[in-house]
Amino acid sequence: MGKTIAEKIFDSHLVDNPSGDIHVIRLDAVFCHEITTPGAINDLIVRGKDRVFDSTKIKAVIDHVTPAKDSKTAMQGKILREWALRHNIRDFFDIGRNGVCHAIFPEKGFVRPGYTVIMGDSHTCTHGAFGAFAAGVGTTDLEVGILKGVCAFHYPSTIKINISGQMPEGVYAKDVILSIIGRLSVNGATDKVIEFTGPVVDAMSMEARMTCCNMAIEAGATCGICCPDMTTVEYLWEFIKDEYTTKEEAVDAYKRLYPDPDAIYENIIEHDVSRLEPLVTFGYKPDHVKPVKEMGEIKIDQVYIGSCTNGRIEDLRVAAQVLKGEKISDSVRGILSPATPKVFSQAMEEGILKIFMDAGFCVTNPTCGACLGMSNGVLAEGEVCASTTNRNFNGRMGKGGMVHLMSPATAAATAITGYITNSNEFRD
Amino acid sequence: MKNFSGKALFLDRSDINTDEIFPAKYLTEISKDALKPYLLEDLQLDGFHTKDIKGKNIIITRANFGCGSSREHAPWALESNGINLIIAESFARIFRQNMFNCGMLAVELPSQAIDHIFSLFADKETNIETDIEKNIFHITADGHKEDITFAISEFDLALVDAGGWVEYADTRY
Ligand code: SF4
């Protein structure tokens, strides 16, 4: 019987099958940040088991609130920092070198095709873009991952989404994934893996694939996954070039992960994007999705461009194209947070930061910041934010605040006019 | 094993997310006891007040409970309020796993059974005795009595028995 990519990864990492379809799998990487890891560290200390299974497979970053905003967040950073030092975790990223976890870890080459990855963060599904099985977990799973290098999952069933058609002008990966979430609903893929395939995905950059996989969890999925190809190899080449003589050889090697032609899927969905329009969320759930043109005049107080969904260089370039030579509305506060130091310096070199600043944006350091309403742009009650992030839950960016999710292009156009706007209005 | 019996709190809504169960702004708390006052602080549900939580040990709710952020602060905040059992039509994967990983119970019932429980008990002081050996909830409220059976997998039961995933994994791997 044929297997899906997720099933192949599970089979090659099986440690135990304690009962039913529960598979305990070996982990290739355990990622950590300062919000969910300190609980695991403290618990390990209390249990007298302050150890790590393999310090080279653990990667840690302070990203959610950085620089620390108060004594409590400073303490969370301190616990993570001291733990990394104590256990000789070399891949630890502190302020000045830190960025949003799901942007910086791929950039450092820590995710490879066929890997199994967990992190105490629901958007860990992002890393599936590299053909890995990557899942967000809670602190206890993280704790066992740190201690033993294993995690338990149901054997994955997969929904395959075949994305085809010609992407219209002004439509981006964010619109594609919002349309898919709108179609599946917020629990349409619960406990399942979503395999993104088809010509549109083949043509996507790694950044765009990460945007799609990032939001798989918003449909309930454990992981989003894309087949590794030349795009993946090009992205990873500086990290894998010693393992393969040519890029073609690497692509060939990764083909062993491809789903078998007779693989069994829970469901196969054909998704044509030819008539897709720029989309935006209107309610408090990520499946509350509408075309921009159906929104009417929604006045915006803040525009936030950044996060693990859309804070990468490609996102900044697209937004800058729209913003170039324009000024944002006097009634809008614009905030840009490039997701990593590398994205930040690239944006500086390409003149992108200047475009944002000339337009009236504030540029912050790389951080999660306002995305989860902890710092750097929390909303006041009754305020509305146009955001390139991934969650529009009530209160997500501040109690009583409203969040509309959209692509960086739509967010940039919205910043200029002050109400939700299609970026095509600013294209020549 | 933890206590899985007691008074029920009814939350008549689907898709209650972990930001509602435990708001992000309190994620800076490191001790579990400090989480107690913030449980369900941002829940969007007409007629619900956080004071309704007092004295309750079980939550009964609809579909996709615990979606969103992976934060285990949600089950911890429940546990610190004496709530170790959630009965729902369905759960988000990470939340459900977090519950069992903490040795707590997240039990799914078919939507008809959930409808039935809501229609008979939601407006009453309801008590639930959980018989985990026989997989039965004995539900009672002024005169009404109802027995509902539930299923729990061998692995989930083993986690509850062990007191959680750390205990389970530590002895086996
Ligand atoms: S940017 Fe937002 S969604 Fe992404 S990891 Fe940070 S808080 Fe989570």
C-alpha cells in the first residue's frame, strides 16, 4: 500500500507503537522559545532531571517579547538563556541575533526534508514547507522532547490540496491559504496533515510555502507539508552542499520522500486560484474570510506587517512596492517588524526600510511583539488593526481590539488609505 | 489519578480558543498557581461571568474546544481551578494532547449526546460522577438522572494512570 510523505517520515522515525495508531517517533530537532520552554525547564529541575537528549538537536530563541518589557518577561529570557548555557546549546539566539522562531530556524538551515520537529508553539507547522513533519506541541510534550528526543502522535492521515490555476495580480500565498481555511473551516483538518501540491505550490518560493504551511494550524492541522524540490534545495544549499555533489543529486535524494502514486488520502481537494481575489478576515476566526471588495469602508487604526506568517524578505518587498513614493494615512499607525536580522539587513540594503520609513512606518526589531498582543503595538479597546499575522481571535492583539488578517500587499495599501484596500489600486 | 467528578460548568459555544481560556498577556507567569485568577477571562459568551467557574470541576462544551495557541497554560489554569475534565463534541489536537499529558481528561461525545446533555442539564445545578473503570458519566440534577457512556483509548488511559506523559515516557524511553 502506498504512503504519503508524512507516513514515510513516521515510518522511518518509529520508536514505539504503544497502542492503537499511536506512534512514538524520534525527533530530529526540538525548537524552544522563552514563553513555553521555561515551564518545561522548571519542571525538569523539580523532577531532578535537568538534562537534554542532545544539545546539538535543540535550538532556542528569545523572540516573543524582546527586548524584555518588564521583570517577568526578563525572567523568562533569563531562564532560557541560563539553561542554554548550562547545557551547551550552541544554537541559542538572543537579542541582536534573534528573530521570530519560524523565520529564523529555517534561515539557519535547521529544518531539512524528512525531519521530525516539535516546538512549544502552534505555528511549528510552518517548517513542513521543507518536506518535514513539524508539529506544535504543549509544554509537557516539549519537556519530554527535550529530555528523551521523542514525541507521541496519532499515525497521520493526510488531506491533499492540489492548488492549480494562474494567480491573479495582487493575490499572494496569504490569500491562497486564507481561501483554503475559509473552505476547510477552523477545524476542517483537525489532527490531520495537509499536503500542499500542484503547479501553484511548485512555482512558489520557500517564503510563500512557509506562509501556506504556517496557517495550516488555523484549519486545525497538525502540520502543513510541501514536497522538497529544487526550490527547497536552492534555499538550503549553503547548509547541505557538503552532503551532495550537485543540487540535482540532492533533489533526487529527497524524492524518496514523495508520496507514492497509490498513497491513501483522507481527502483530495482541487483548489483553483485563477479567480481568487485579495482576501481579508472579517470576524474573530481565521475562517471568517471575505474578498476585500466586499468589506465596505473599514477604518483602520494600526497596520502591522511582520510575524512568522509574513515578515520575510519577499513579504517586505511586496509591501514596499505598494508603499513606494506613498505616505500612509495620518490616522494610521504603521508598524513593520522584519522577522529576522537577516531580513532586516537585506531590507536595509535593498532600500526597503527607507521606503517604509519615508511612508511613515515605524520599523521595530525582529520580534513577535504585537502579533500576540504582548508588546510593540498592543491595541486599545475598540481599535482595529490590519495585520499580516495569522490569528484574529478576539483580544489577540489586545483586549477589545479587532484584527483583520491579510497579505502584506493588502496591508500596505490599507496603510495608505486608512481603510481596507486592494493593493491593485496602487499598481501602474 | 486526579479527581474527575464534581459540578459541571456549561459553555454553550464552539471554537473556544486558548487565548480565551488563558489570555496571552498573562503568559509571563511562571508558577502554575499564579494562573488561577485568569481562567476564561476573555471568553466571548453571553451570560458568562468568570465567577461562574467557582466550585466547578468539569466543563461541558461544544466543538473544537482549545483551538489556537499551543499554550499548556490553558490546562494548567483549568487544573489550578479544580477542573480536570472537559467533555466536548471535539477538541483541537494540541489542547487535547496537553490535557492527557497532564494526566487530565478530555472526553469526546457525539454531538447528539452533547445536545442531549445541554437540553436536560445546562440550566441546572448539575453533578457528574465519573466512573473511569466502566467508562460512564453519572449525571444528576434535581431529580434528573442520566448515565452516558464514553470511550477512552488505551494510550490515553495509560497517560491518566501514570499521572501524565513525563511519568509515562520517563519509564519507557
Ligand atoms: S509571530 Fe505570532 S504567531 Fe508567529 S510565533 Fe510569534 S506570536 Fe506566534
